[in-house]
Amino acid sequence: ISDPASWRVAPWYTMADTITKVVVEEGVEYVGDWAFGRLPEVTEIVYASTVNRIDMTSNYACPKLEKFTVAEGNGTYSVSDGGKVLIENGSLVRSAVKSITSYKAGDEIRTIGMGAFDSSALEELDLNQVTAIQNYAFADCQNLKTVVIPEGVETIEMTVFQNSGLESITIPTSVTKVRNYA
């Protein structure tokens, strides 16, 4: 399901208000945009070891999401922080929007992916050794008030903090570009 306007065509749409857990079983390799979007009661998403691609908005608008689980043997994805964040080869790609209020990037995290914390409950953030922050990474994070961008980041992409509660940001000398609507 790749078109946001067509999320209602998912066969589980009529049961959206009763689904609390999504299990992607072995054999599935790709989870597309809006595949599990707008499931208001989902608290956990479990990915099989065979999943090797998860699109950015695959679990968009799941306000109660607390945890990701990735099956052992998955060579592309892993989780950290007790399943609160989903990682793809050194890039934090998604967070569990309801349960993540504080995050410190591990040493292996170099990129905060597009929409990774979008609409999350994030209040505290330590970007540690991150060198790239993609569009919408912290958009609509109403509780996020202060951010210190680490040395090494060169560009603050468009809409990174759009509609967030940001009151203070520290930008290092390594940043040479701040894109529109950052």
C-alpha cells in the first residue's frame, strides 16, 4: 500500500480499532508505505528475519506503538533501547512513538532517518556521534524543547523540526547548510 490515500484498502482496515499487535511472518521481505498505517491500538510490531525493506510510513499514525521486535537472524534490521527504536545498518529508521521519551544515540548510530521520531513523545535527546539527520526526523515532537546538534553534522535537512515544541537549538560550526523549514 504505497499511496497514503489508499490505506483503507488494507484487508485489516475494518478491524483497525481492534488490532493491538502486528506480526510479519517468515517469508515476507518487504513492508511498504502505509502497510500498518492508522492502526490506533497497535502497541507492538514484530518483523521476521526475512524482512529486508521497511518503508518509512509503514507504521505511520500508530499513536500507541511502544515496541518493535526483530527476529533473530535478520541481517538488515535490529532494535535497541528495549525495542523502542528500529535500526537499519547504522541508521535509526523508526521509533516507538508512545514509549520513547528519552533517547541517546548509540555509538553505531550515524544517521537519524526520515521521520524516525515523527510525532513521538520524545522529550530528551542526545545525538552522540550522529552525522546526518534526515527530513521530518523530529517533526511534530511537541515535547522536545532543546536540541544540541553534534559536531560533524553538515546539513540540517528540510522540515527536521517542523511543528515541534523546540525552544532552543545549538548548531555547531560543522553545519554549513540549514534547509528550508528546518
